[in-house]
Amino acid sequence: MKDKIYAFRQELQTLGYCQTIISNYPKYASHFLVFFQETDAEIDDSHIKSYQKYLQQKTSKTSGEKLSESHIYSQLLGIKMYFEYLERIHKIKRNPFTLKLKNPRNEVREVLTQEQIKILYEHCKTGEEKMILHLCYGCGLRRSEAVNLNKKDIHIEKKLLFVRQGKGKKRRVIPLNKTLTADFKLFLGYQINTQEIAFLTNKQYKRMSGNTMHLIFKALLKKAKIKDISLHHLRHSIATHLLENDMSIEMVRDFLGHSRLSTTQIYTKINNLKMK
């Protein structure tokens, strides 16, 4: 099993998937197989459905809460892609994954109001809290993009932030306003004596993980007494706010790093906004 999981990881890397998928999807497939103690050829659709029910009832080790729909979707998608890979290389005769997956991210998401964003900023007590808001809301970065951001990717003099490898290995450049530029400059000044190249670091001065970012944000939400949302909601919120303030849909698409305009339209609830 280990050899197949390793080969699956190599396949994802070759196809150009982001590091989060390369790291997590083989792990999800491995957990699934260990759970049932079955070989690939013995798995059928009943195993898939049973595992879905298990995930829906499972609680997170860190938060003690039930797994989010988005996380369950990611785990099942990783398992699905693993069996698709085995079928493609003729290691199994038929893909047992017949369950239809519905991506919760394609559904209309709630957004924070601009007033709620202001309240979040007011409750920031540490530089890390403010930087997470700046990156995921002010710059519209995905969590993985924020984690992979390096100090050299922020050009204070030019007032630009470079996303070197976004989703699908796409690059983009994000202009910074005066507030972001000043705060980034101040934050970088505190890090001048650290050797770590990452922009966001943990208490050990190593690159901050996505999970640590999530926990810091959850604590900030609790302090601000704002409903429990994910970091991805910040990206969705800034996109919606930009559209509400008459930025063109094409500019928002470039800001978010989407390949297709249709993705931006779904993502920003464009049908619910009165556009010029």
C-alpha cells in the first residue's frame, strides 16, 4: 500500500497540484485504507458511503468540534482521486467511488460586512493577527498562499505583493495601499534578526502552518464575538466588498487569481449585486 500511496503523491506533484493537496490527499487515501484494512481491489461503494458517515460524525482532535463540510469534501475528493489514479494505471479494474460529491465552496457563502471586518481589526492584539487579516482579507490570499509567502515577496518601495505560486502554479501581483504597506514594513522590521525566510512564522520562528493560522483566526473571532467562519470567508468578503464599491468583475478576477470569469461570478454572488 505504501508504494501505491507514494506513487500517487508523485503523480499529484507531476501534475502540478499545490503543496497542500500533494501532502494531504495521499494521507486521506491512506487513512481510508487503514480504517477498513482492505486491499484496493476489495473496496466497493459501500465502503465509501460508510466512510462518509464516519467522517460526518467524527470530531476534530484540535477543536473537539465536528469536521466541517469543506474538510469532509476534501478527504473524500482525495480518496476519489486516488482510485481514479489506480484505475488509470490499470491497478484496479473499476473505480469503486460512485458517490456524487458536492463541493460546499460552490454554494453561496456568507460574507462579513465591512463593519464586522473593522471590528476584527479593532480586536487584533498581536502582529500575527493583523497580518493574517491583511493577507487573507486585504490582499485576498488563499490560506496556502499566505503560508507560502516569503519576506522577499513583499516589495515595500514598489508597494507590491507577489504571489509566486498560487493555485495551479499561477503567479500574480497585488498592489498595496498605504495602510498595508506601512503595517507590512513595521512587521518586517520586527523580523529583521530572524533567519527564517517565511513572512508568517510561529513561536519557534519557523514557517507558520495553515492550521496555526486557522487557530489564531478562530481565537480572534471569539474575542470579537463574530460568527464562526473560515479564513476563506475573508477572501470571499473582500471580493464582494470590491464589487460593491464598483470595481469591475475583470479586475476582481485578476485580484483573486481566477482563470475564468465564471468562477469569479459564482464566488462573489454576482447575481445578488447591482453592477454597473
